Amino acid sequence: MNLYRISRDSAAGWDEYRSAIVAAETPEGACTIHPDGRGDIQREPSYDSWVPLQYVTATLIGKAAPHIKRGVILADYKAG
């Protein structure tokens, strides 16, 4: 399992996520994780606080500890 920083290609407005640190097997898999931790972007069409999949970039930042499961580790939310 790898750790990725996922970020949006556009600037975040108020009450939106800016980025997140997630655990995933691949960068493509990381991009499908919604920063709220409640589901995958591919399965849930509502992007009220995030962006569609094509506007998400994943950057590898390291390896996760063996016990870490796929999902959100930390999210950056711009509250308004």
C-alpha cells in the first residue's frame, strides 16, 4: 500500500476539500478516493465538496505501514 497526496487541479472555494493524503495501491486508485472518506468518486456522482475524477492528481509520497488499509489518512478542507 502506498501513500499519495491527492489534489484538485482548480482552486478550492469555501466549504470544499483542497487535498488529502490517502492510502491506495496505485495512483489511479488514489484518485478515486473522495477526501470525505465516505466513498469512491466513481461510485458516487455528487461532487459538492470535491471535483470530478478527471481533475484529481495523485502524487506518491511514500509507503504505508503494513496495517494501513485503503482510504483517507488526512484531508484538507476549506471551511467557510
